[in-house]
Amino acid sequence: MPEPGEREPGEREPGEREPGEPERESAAYKGNSRTLGGRTPRRPWERIDLVSLMVSTPADAERRRRLRVMRGVALSLLILAAVIFVATLRLDHSGIWGYVNTGAEAAMVGALADWFAVTALFRHPLGLPIPHTAIIPKRKNEIGRNLQEFVTENFLTEEIARERLAAAHVADRVGTWLGMPANRHRAMVEVVRVSRAGLGRLSDDEVRGIVEDFLLPRLASEPIAPIAGTLLQGIVDEQTHRGLVDLGLEQLHTWLAENPGTFAAVIGERAPWWSPPWVDDKVIHWSYSQVLHWLEDIRSDHHHPARQAFDDLLKRLARDLQTDPQVMERAETLKERLLTHPQVPVTAVGLWQSFKASLLHAMDDESSYFWTRGDELLAHAGQHLREDQVWRGRLEARLAELVSFVVNTYGHELAEVISVTVDRWDGKEAAERIELHVGRDLQFIRINGTIVGALAGLVIHGIATAIS
């Protein structure tokens, strides 16, 4: 009689061939599969690496220990009932011992019946190939598909996902969490950790490859003139360039005010050789004063003719970049010269190295602008999520849309992981894995069967005694 887990007569191991059967190449190693009626058939000659699928963990060891304990308790009750039954078998059954003997006998019956029921789920009891036993090893694929359908229909639906997301109040919780400095510091630590990992995996050669193989060819194939013209026109129409113009005028005025000698030297080089020095000094001083006053007037007057002339120049350039073929051709030529210059990839890598070094240095210093600004942004976001209903509504609406998209698009594929994983398990391994997780609770069925059987035996004996 085969023991649990042994092969029955005539049964072959996966991968074992009958005499004369040609060796076949396993489709499992090629990643090929055929589907019949929604299930993936298992060919007899295919082997699955169960070691990689079933990895014992410390948690599994603890579950196995607890399962053994509960099995011992259930078995101890059966043995106790058997001992009591044998001990009271020859005593006078007309009195109390009749109740004890009958109760012990019924307890054994209940214990054995429930042991059979629990064992039949996972294996053949005593190795006997009794029909409708070893249910899980024989029907594991069907069980996996039924479990997949159950999860899909009762969990991975848009209505349930939206309901659970709304009940979770994610935005309010995130806002409250970000309101604590320790949590913001923890978030920044995770950002730094992930950023460091990303920067460490991106080498200089990879950056050069991205620039040379992707970025530069892509920029070369795209016409730059219409894009630049449209962008420049939008900047001028919205007057977003005024801040840059004001900054340039301020810096130029400051530099001239602090460097009159440099201005005098530049202008003095242009003076005629025959002019007297005192005349040159007066002209230079007057010119210097006029330039400073002119820059000051432009800075203070946003409707200054110079500003208007500069705006008109930008408007004309924006229009020509979009409509004038000659200007467009010159812009494309300039772009090609710039992109094909051999120094461009070197410069790009150098800029990347400088940026990477600066960013890593900032990450190492928690008093740097990177950390302080990151903490400010997180605190600002947390405050808005706590106090601004509009922000909370927007975030929760976007999260609901994202969850709905994932559930509707990938819900079936996510649930299919269950059936695919169970289908890959060997029947014996699947039974052991499931028993490891639920077997301890199932032992209470055996314990309850023993107790309920004993009580039922007492009641039956009492009724029989009363009738007789």
C-alpha cells in the first residue's frame, strides 16, 4: 500500500518516459504553452523546478511547528478516548460506566470520521486510493481557477475599489502623516536612498550613449525653427520675458556702477590719437554718466522706447522663425552645426557629472538646500491636504481614476497570478503548501469532532437507557 506522497501503481513521475517513448523537448523551458478550455495542460515529460517555486521560510517553519502541535492535541484526544473505551469495556454498563464507555466509543468514531475528512483534503488516508480523497492534489488547477474567479468578482471590481479607497481617506491620512517632522524626514531619507540608487546605476558611458544615440539624433530630426518661433511668440505675448530683461538690466547697471575704470579703458582705446587727454576724459565721463542714466530710465520705465524696440525685435524674430524660409533655414543650419559638433557629447557628460556630484553632495548634507527645500515642499503639501478641501478632492479623484484604470485594465491579469501559480505547483507540493497555512485550524475540526461525538454518545446512551 503506498504511503502518502508515494506513486500509485502505474503512475509515472513528471519527466519519466515509457519504454520506447522518444525524448521530447520540454516546452516549459521555451516559455511555450497551449490553452485548452482556459487551462494550461501539463505534459508528462515537462519538469518544473519546484525548489525555486517552494522556498521554506522561517514563517513556514513556525507554521509547521504549530501544525504539529495541533495534530498532537487532536491525536491525544483520540488516544485518550480509546484508552477510556478499553478501560471501561468490561465494567458494569448499567450505571455511570455505561455512559463513560459509550461516550468514549462515540468520541473515537467522531475523531476518526473528522480525521478522515481532514486528511482526505490533502492526501489519501493511510495511502489508500479511496475515491474522492486527495482532493486538493487532484483538483488544484480547478481550485486555483475558482479562487481566481472569486477574487476577480468580489475584490477586483471598480465599485469595490472606489468604495474602499473613499473609506480609507488617503489624502487626509497623507496630509496628517506629512504634518509630523519625523515623517517628513523619513520620506526625505527614502527619496535620497532611491535617488542614490538611480544615480549609481546610471554611468557616464550610459549618459553619453543616451545623448549620442537618442537625444542628438532626435533633436536633429525635429525642425527647430517652428517650435522656437511658437515658443518665443508665446513668451513675448505673455510678457514672461520681462523678468529676465529686468534682471539683465540690473546686473549691467550694477557692473557699470562698480567698474567705471573698465568702461573708461574700453572707450579710451577708441579715442582718436590726436585728441587731447582732457577732452577724452570729459567725453568718457559724459558717456559713462549718460549710459548709467539711460539704463536707469529703461529699468524704471516698462514703456521705454528701448523696451518697445526690443519687444518688436523679438516679435519679428518669432514671426520669421515660423514663416520666413531663409530665417528657418539659417536656424536649422545653426542647429545642425551645434548638434554635430564633437564637443557637445563631452559637454553634456561634463554637465551631467557636475550635476550628479552637486546632487550627491547635497544629499549627504542634511542642512543643504536640497533637504530644507524638500522638507518645505512636503510640509506645504501636507498642510494643503489637511486644510484644503479642493486639494483633497483632486488627489482622491485622481487616485480613484488610477485605481479604476488598474482594476479594469489589469484586474483579470492580477487575479490570474493565482491560477497560474497554483497550476505550476506539483499536486503534492500544493497540498503541503495549503495545509501549512490552514491545516492548524482544520485540526480543531478533529478536536470538536471528538468532543461532539462524546456528547452525542452520552445523549444516545441516555435515551437508549430511558427507553429500555
